[in-house]
Amino acid sequence: MKFVLNVSKYSLVLFLFTSITLELLAQQNSNLAFRPLFNGKDLTGWVDVNTSPETWSVKDEMIICTGNPIGVMRSDRQYENFIMEIEWRHMEAGGNSGVFIWSEGTPFPEKRLTKAIEVQMLELDWAIQNNRTDDYVHGELFPTMDLTAIPDNPRGKRSKSIEKRCKGKGEWNKYIVVAVDGTVKLSVNGKFVNGLRDSGRKKGYICLEAEGAEIHFRNIRIMELPSGVISAEQIAPLIN
């Protein structure tokens, strides 16, 4: 019964959030459109932060990430409110990666990764290999480093998907990330299953993560939505 109540509360929040987003789309339809974040040919629009020239490459309209060294590649500009679509597939059992939004676009001090909201991409065997089958699932959302946010489906400070929908090694998965005014909702392969709110950061860079395993990305595109009320502290520092 407790689980049913939690799901009902989550569904209500998702309904209200989606309704507001659709209203914005209807009001400004003529100005809103998806555009590619990856052109399918090269890494134009992306900046390597702390990996290597061999970490990222393009083949057959895919970004190929070797996973090593651990680090990130960032967008060349910041984003605030948006809808992003991204397809990904792990090529190794137990692979770990993700996409960071509202990121600082630089490594956190003495860390390889960045301060942001992470949208995690785990290959299904990760939980088995790491003995986390009871509480660790794909598609988690969480603030990294010292960033804060409130999870919809708490597992500590992380929010876990309420349903497992990812496909395994070698199969493509599609995420739709809706990020508006500090709230994030995640759709996995056609269904919204996770969210968080009250992020301490509302504008920043988008980063792809290399974390030790080969992963492929494709069909990355974004629709920017109208700006909201935002303070200077909620915007990531600009990188010159």
C-alpha cells in the first residue's frame, strides 16, 4: 500500500509538471523546435574537458566513447530550461556512464567528474556485478559533488526509477530529459519513471561522461524552453 501511495503522489507531480510544460509549448509553438546537439559527422559543439583525443570519436552517426580516462566532454554553451532526447547503448556488461545537466563543465576539485545533476546510464549487469540488486536500478537522477536537490523516489539523495525499462548490452535505449526551473523528469524508452526537484543549479553545461566502459550515443537533440526566474547563484560559472 505504501508503494501505491508513493506512485500516486509521483504521478500527480508528473501530471502537473507535464501540463505546465505543454502549456508553454502551446503558447510559444512557433518559436520552439528541436535542434541537434550532435550533427552526426563530427564533435562540433562539444569540448573535451579532461579525457583524451582518443576517448571520443564519431562513426556511423554515433559518438563513440571508450570510457577511458574517466572524465567528461561538455557542450560549448550553457542551457537552462529544455527538453533533451538522447539515445545510448553500452557495449560492455556492467558498463557505467551518464549525462550531466546544469553542469559547471569542469572537474570538481580533486575529482574526475563534475558538479551537476546526473542522469545515470547503467548497463543492467552493473547491479549484479556490484551486488546492488536490491536497491540500485538504471536511470537514477541525483546531484553530484556538493549540489543539492530533492528526489521524487528517494534512495538517499538519489532518486531511483520506479520501473526498470532499460535494455541490456548492445541494445539502444532512449532517454527524454525534461529540465525546467530546477525540476527534472526522465522518460526511459517511452515512459516517465523518475524525477527530482529544487535543484540548487538551474543553468549550466551539458556533459557526456566517460566512466571506464565503452558507450555509444546518437540522435542527441534539444528543444530550449523559455527562461525562468533565476539567481546568479543558480547559474554555473561561464568557462572562457
